[in-house]
Amino acid sequence: MTSDWLTVHEGAAPLIIGLPHTGTTIPAAIEARMSSPWLARKDADWWVDRLYDFARDMGATTVRTALSRSVIDVNRDPSGASLYPGQITTGLCPLETFDGEPLYRPGQAPDAAEIEERRAAWFDPYHAALQAQIDRLQAKGPLVVYDAHSIRSVAPRLFAGELPQFNIGDNDGATCAPRLTQAVEAACAVSGDSLVVNGRFKGGWTTRRYGRPQAGVHAIQMELADRGYMREPAEALTPENWPTPYEPERTETMRRHLRRVLNACITFAESRT
């Protein structure tokens, strides 16, 4: 299924990959009110959809929105409640970048009514599509929902220091069986790169909403530090240096690691049948 903003590819393997933040599309009427087209796209999960494009050949189902997260963040609690109380994060319709820069010109930010309209137009259909795929595969047995993300290695407003390369989240063990987290962790460890489980990123709305291990739906989030597959400028980000281009030869090693991770997810789900 494909629309102008939502793409669903159905696979037969017991694995669904969510791609909530790889989009850069912004409706013209909304972009006209924003402070900068570049700032509005700055915090995208750059190239993650291309990074995982091999997953279809593994039989995975993918659900992707082409909309920018600055329009509607489909990985946030629709009630507006923070997923990380006491820590800085962005909301359902973000007003600032990760660095605290305003996304809208003065007086142009969406009000409560507009946020609700955006939710009905885009958030709800994205999750309806995701739920439909969960229902389809759950009828055959246990499955894994894998939410795929990336972020800059250094984002001082969000976390101190440099982020580990692999950031695995299962909301402190609530969203999947321990064996799945252990399998994903082991697959990442083979790389020799840094990793953490339930560090700064424990899983967003998707992981927390759909992870029901007792019902056979095991959800886990992977947040990659960008440096593992793309060049990160040493200097401050500007429209001239960010994002850096997708370089297939640079992504080869990371794709090999991720193939091992996804294979671990499929093997886990099949072992539960």
C-alpha cells in the first residue's frame, strides 16, 4: 500500500519495521509558517530507510511515513504526555529542534485545534496501518515490532557526551521478552562498537504502545548514532554541511551489522511459535 505520505510493504516474516522519522515532506501551507525549511528537516533520521532497505529481502514488513517529524511525530504519546519526564524532548507537533531552535515564525505555531487535525490526518492513519500489519502477522504467531531510528552522536541539549553506537530500548523490559533484547544486544556486540540497553532512549510511543509480550507482540527500538553510517561534521551544523550524502560504501559495514540484528529478531519470533 502506498499513498503520497504512507508506504506499507507486506512481508511474510514475523518482523515489522517502523520508520517514523525518515520523512522530509512538509505540506506547503505548513512550511510557509516555519522559520527555516532546513531547520524543519534538520532532525530527521537521515537515510535510515535506505540503510534498512535490505530488510524486504528478508521478508520483513515495513511501515514508513514520508512526512517530516516536524509536521507530526508519530512516535510520541498523542496525549502530549512526555515519554521521558524531567528530560528535554520534543512533542507531538514539535516547536523546537533538538538544539532548541524555534521551528515556527512568531505567532505561527500550531494551536491545539490544529494539532488535533494533524493527529487525525496523519498520526492515526499511520498507527492504523501499523496495527493492521500487527494483526495480520499475529494471526500466524508471535512477531517482533522493530522501531528503527538514528540521531546525531552528539546532541548536548538531549544527552551528555557522545551517544553509544547502538541504543536498544525495551522500556526497562516491559515491551518484549528478555530473550529478544539479549539476542539483539548480542548481535550488536559482535560489531565491537559501543552499545547500551535502556540508556537515554528506552523506546518511544510505538515500542511502548505495541509491545505486549504476553500476547506474542514483542517490540524493541533501535537508535543508531549517525557516525556509524554517515559522516558527521566536526563543526556546527549548517545548511551547507548537513545532512551529509548517503554513501553506499560507508554504510556497508553497518548494514551487515543490522542484517545480523534483524535475523536475530526473526529467529527469536520463529522460536516462539
